[in-house]
Amino acid sequence: MPWRTMPWGKKNTLEEKLRNFKLDSTDVKFVRILIVGEVGAGKSSFINSVNNVFQGRITSGALAGSCGTSFTKKYKTHYIKGKGGSRLPFAFNDIMGLERDGTVGICVDDIISAIKGQIEEGYNFNPLHPASEKDSKNRKVSDQTFCLVNVLDANKVSFANQELIDKMIRIREAASELDLPQIIVMTKVDEICPLVQKDIRKVYTSKKIKEKMQGCSNVLGIPMNYIFPVKNYHDEIDTVDDMDVLILKALDQIVNLANDQLENQTFCE
């Protein structure tokens, strides 16, 4: 029996709900969602996968690589197009990936600055030097992060490097100090369970995936009900409804938490 229920076959209902989503504040047009994680975990691919759902085709707005080093070098905002070319009220910020080696990958201080909305659009990340004051900007509500999404590769949960874990815990602590909601998106679930590789609907009957989710929870201290296993688009050339349902359920929780955070803001532009 599945240990989490999913609305399989109701992709269109989930999609329309998010297409029609309204923010609780009229002063902010978009809630920003910051995507963080190790190089190769699927950060950019998750953004593209979300975009794929709403465009009904394979897209590449966030450049994703597979060479073992971070393909994302600049701080960039990715918007999702709705019907008629309008933008949906949530946006993703993609950043350079975390590396196990401290001399490469993004500086943790840069991620914390991004959470606070202090990194300029287009800023080029430097692994050896965090953003200086001249690279930063004054914080506005519309610039800050409203939900932090930790992307973890299901294959690596059990083999997490302690230095990498320490970096992610430091980021989590900084986000917690700001009362920022946090989610884990666990990617590549099809690679760890043959059952799921054959049928993605088996994701919530798989003991292996549940164990990996518990491992994610143990590593970052995030509750199980804030952890969402997904399969990003990788080798597909068309969208797949069941993959989209997993992505949309994760996004629905992310967007709702981000909207709650917006509603709780006490400072003004």
C-alpha cells in the first residue's frame, strides 16, 4: 500500500490550481524561491522541469550540465510563463552549486546573501571570494527569498560528505534565523529503485525511497512531510503526466509556504 497518497491522473487540476494562484500581497508580484544543492543534484533541471510542465514541452531556460562541475555561474531569476505570455506569481533563483572541495563551488556566504535578497541579478559567483558590498544591494521585500529549496540527489544521500553537510546545515541555520520555510526536493528517484524506474507511480510504495527520504530528513533536520521525491526531465523528449504530478505536488507546497512567508512579512519596501 502507498504510504503517501497522490492525485495520479489529475495533472490538469494541479496545473490549473497553480496557474490561477494569487499571492496574499498586492505589493509583491513574485515570491522568490531559492534553489540550493550540490553540483549535479539537479537544481537547474528542477527549474526546467517545472517550466516543462507549464509549457507542455521540453525547455532549457536554466542551463543544466552533466560534466561534474557547476554549470550555473551567474545569479539569475527564472520566471514561469502562464497563458498569454504572462508570468506566474512565483520565480526561481538559480545559483552556483555547492562543492565538497572548499576551493570550488559557491561560497556559503553568497547563498546567505541571496536568501536575504542582497545579490544583484547577473552577479558572477567566485568560489574564492564571496560578494563584496559593491556587489550587493539594499534589501527589498521583492528581492528576498520566500522559500528555500534544498535539492538532494537520492543516489548520494547515504554517502554525503561531512564538509558538504556542514555547509548545508549552516545555510539551513541562516534560513531558520529568518523563519524561512524550507523544503527538500529529492531527485533521481528512478535511479535507486528498479520498481520506480519501470513505473513512477510506485514512488510512494518503495521502501528504498522512503529510507532515502528519511536519510534526507536526518541530514538536514527537515520533516518528512516537507520532502518530495521527483524525477527531473533528462532524456525525455516529451512531457510525461505522472512525472508532472510529482513535480506539481512539490511546487504546490513550495508556493503555498512562500505565500505564507510573504503574508507574515512585517517590513516594507
